[in-house]
Amino acid sequence: MSINIQAKNDYSYLFSSLSTSSSSSTSLSSSLSSLLTDYASIKNGSYSKLMKAYYSDDASDEVKSIASSASSSTSSLTTDEIEAYTEVQSSTDSLKESADKLLETGTDSLFSSSEITSELYSAVNSFVNDYNSVIEATDSVDNTTIANRVSNMESTTSSYSKALSAIGITINSDNTLSIDKDTFMAADISDVKSLFNGSGSYGYSVSASASLINYNADYALSKASTYTSDGTYSSTYSSGSLYSVYS
């Protein structure tokens, strides 16, 4: 089984994994309708015209009321919430990067040596630190989907607890990880490789979880991005690029 998290270079990735089963068709239809309506208003410039009317000196109370309502519907997050989601984005990007470094094969593989090297320890230590950063960052956001994704990642980690312990990595009471360098350096490199290298490994599962959590943080932030005068999302937050490519 392979997991392919597509690059977020167009809006089609939002729909790539949607089921067509009848049990979910109603909610999916509602979600897609809302998303496409928002996208259409940006693309055709109607939102831009509304904002220009709102900020004009002679704007009527009716126009101001409509514009205020439209604006509030596209930005429902506080500044603190936006910062929290941005931290989730950053931490999951780092975790995926550190996990993928351990997944590399061929000449770039950290497992080309028959013994554990300081470079391999450094890579696994970075993985542990980045994993902990994700746990900390996601604790600061109130998002059921992200919470479920994190819970799944923690359950996966728990299922590997014995194998992780054998190479010096322990699971703390708050679900963060700790690594003992001496135990790790004395471990069998084949045990480390089986955990972090390969499509069915623990490292692969964590990389996939990081991508999914990152996607959900992106989606939450896309609702908080502000619009520019030409009807595109601003670059204040990275999620804005989701729509700006269509300007």
C-alpha cells in the first residue's frame, strides 16, 4: 500500500480522495458547494468589487452590512488561532522532512554503513525532537480532525513501543518521545533500519501522519486568509497560495 500526498499546486487535490458512497454524498455536496461558491466569488472578482464598494467614502449602510457579513464568513479565526495553526504547519513540515531523510535509499541512505553512525543518531534525534514539536503544537489548536490524526499517530507509536525501546527511544506520559544516546549507539543497526526505513516502516507511517495533519492545518488556515484588492488571497499566511495561483 502506498500513500501519495499530492503537492498543493491546485485546488483539485481537495477532491482527490473523496468517496462517492451514498452515505456521505449529502455532506460532501454541501461542503463542495460552499467551497466552490467561495472560489467562484474570488475568481470572478465579485468579492473585490464588494470590498471596493465597502471602502468607498459614499458607501451605503446596506453595502457596508453585506460586505461585513461576507468578510466575517471568510475569516473565523483569531490571531492566536492563526499563529497556532501556522505552528502546526511548520512543525509537521519539519517532522515529515526528518522522517523522509531516514526513508531515503540508495547512495543517500543513512543505513549504508553496517554500524550505527553519529550521522544516523543525529537524524533520529531530529526525528524525535520534531515529533515532540508536533505534539506540542497540535495541543494548542481546537480541531477535531487534527486531534484524531494526532491520536492515530500516537497509537501507531505505541504499537512500536517495544521496538523503539530496544533502540533507546521511550514514550513519555505526555506522548512525547525521549532518546538515550548510549542505548541507541549500542543498538543493532538492522533494528533501527526496520523501524525507520521502508514503505511499511514506523517512520513511513509517521511521515504520512505528518502530511495529513499539515493538510488539515492548511485547510483551517485557508478560511482565515485575507483577500487583496484584485480578488486573490494575500500572502500573509502560506495557505493563501491555494487560491492565489488562479488569479
